[in-house]
Amino acid sequence: MKVAFIGLGVMGYPMAGHVKNSGMEVCVYNRTTEKAQRWVEEYEGHMALSPAKAAADCDVVLVCVGNDDDVRQVTTSEDGVLNSMREGSILVDHTTASAALARELYQKAGKQGVQFMDAPVSGGQAGAENGALTVMIGGDQVTYDSAKPVIDSYSKFNKLLGAAGNGQLAKAANQICIAGVVEGLAEALNFAMKAGLNGEDLIETISKGAAGSWQMENRYQTMLSDEYEFGFAVDWMRKDLGIALEEAKRNGVDMPLVNMVDGFYEEVQASGGGRWDTSSLLARYTKN
Ligand code: NAP
């Protein structure tokens, strides 16, 4: 299997590495060329100087960039992968983007005989580095079956959830859950610290009960020590909540919690924390 990987960021760099380590031939492209050079040295793969050049002759092309506009840039622009992908090949977008974009790309790719799937991921930087991501997929069964060996190389679970766009809708639901869980955790830690409880003892205890969560397990220590310069950026979370709110508006769905937490993240951004991890909701309480 010949694979191209477009976008070697926090997520894409290790994901492309897992594909290479699973024995497939991989050609990467990254806008900042130094990162692609570093990847080629580390994994002994190939690199190209445009998305279209990386994708030429590939069976599967994987994309993991920032937002809708970035996906358009690397897929449908003059240098985009759809300009070189051959009939019968597969384009998989791992970016967290809108369902509308996924449906648009499914149509566009289909017109030239290329199969498209939207496949946003969950599990963070650690999930990408450990090849243990959860992947939510929208597209056709036959495409999923063909691309599954590639996706398996960096995931612990992946599932086809229906038509193109459904992967992005599932990711929006994922982010809605996270918004509530992180704000709950931030409020609980702030409440406990101000009431004089020992944070370590508290979490050791309540994480074993019904309040336990991925966020609690993976973020309580850094939250207690006021460390936020890592992880999943507030800027990305606001992009994701924006996608969820837009979709909700279209369907006449009320999301009071998401609206509130999105406003809190806006405050974190305004205080200079756009690149902080999403657990920095606690800083709104403790830094005042
Ligand atoms: P990142 O570290 O900021 O990397 C973004 C990548 O996209 C970089 O390789 C960047 O190239 C490239 N890129 C951005 N805009 C581009 C454009 N217009 N043309 C070409 N390349 C472009 O982001 P990340 O954390 O890997 O996240 C990638 C996607 O996964 C996002 O949609 C994010 O929401 C989602 N996600 C992230 C996490 C997480 O924990 N980080 C978890 C789940 C999902 P340069 O190197 O040149 O900047």
C-alpha cells in the first residue's frame, strides 16, 4: 500500500510514523518543510514539496491539518491532492472540520473516481504517539474496508458511522461532552482547594467512583500545579465548539452548556491562553 500523509503537526507527525512503521510506503508533505525533513530522517520515508506531488500514485491519502480552510487548501487548491489522485484511490481527512465540508469533498472527489471519508480523531497527542486514537468515520463501507489497515496502524478503535459528514458530527458530539466534563472538573477542583481539601487525596478517591473521567485521570495533576503549556489548545477547542454550535443552530438544537463554556474559553483566549490546554478553564477561577 502506498500512502501519502499531509500535515505533520502534533497529531499528524506520529500518525504518519505509525503508518510507516506498519510496513507501508509513506510520502509526507508539510507546509513548513523542516518538519517533513525531520520526519524523513526519523522514519526513513519520503517527502514531497506539495500536497499534489505527495499524493500522486498513492492508494490512500491522509490529511490532518487545522480547519476547513486549511483542508480546502491542501485538497482542492491548485497544489491540492485532488489534482493528482488517481481513480480508485482513497482520500481520508483526519482534521476536525465541518460536516458540510466533508459532504462537499465526498461529492468533489467522487466526480473524479476518488473515494472520500471524514475521519476525525480523539485521544490527543498521547493517543497519536501511542497509536491509540479513536477514529469516527463517515463514508462508504467499501472505502472503509479498504482503508482500515492504514487507520488501524494508529488507532485503538475506529468505526464507520454512516454517510460522509457523520464522522464530523460524532466528533462534534465528542467535543460537547468534553466541554461539560472539563468545566465540571475545573469547578470541582476550585471548590475543593478553596474549601481546604487535599487535591491529590480527593482525586485519588473520587476518580474511582462515578465522577471518574479521561480528563480527570489525565489532567488533574497539571491542573493542580497550574500547568497549561501543552495538550489540546483552547484555540482548537473554540473552532470545534463553533462547528458544533453552527450545526446545532441548523437543526434548531439548544446547547446552553456549550454556549456558556465557549464563552469561558473566549475569556481564556483574551487572557493570552489560546495555545493553553483546554483544562485551563480552572485558571479562570484560580488566577483571579
Ligand atoms: P498542529 O500541531 O497545529 O498542526 C497543524 C498541521 O496542519 C501542521 O502540519 C500545519 O503545517 C498544517 N497546516 C495548517 N494549515 C495549513 C495550510 N493552510 N496548508 C498546509 N498545511 C497546513 O495541529 P494538531 O494538534 O496536529 O491538530 C490537527 C487537527 O487535529 C486539528 O483539526 C485539531 O482540531 C485536530 N485534533 C487535535 C488534537 C490534539 O490533541 N492536538 C486532538 C484531536 C483532534 P505547519 O507545520 O507548516 O504549521
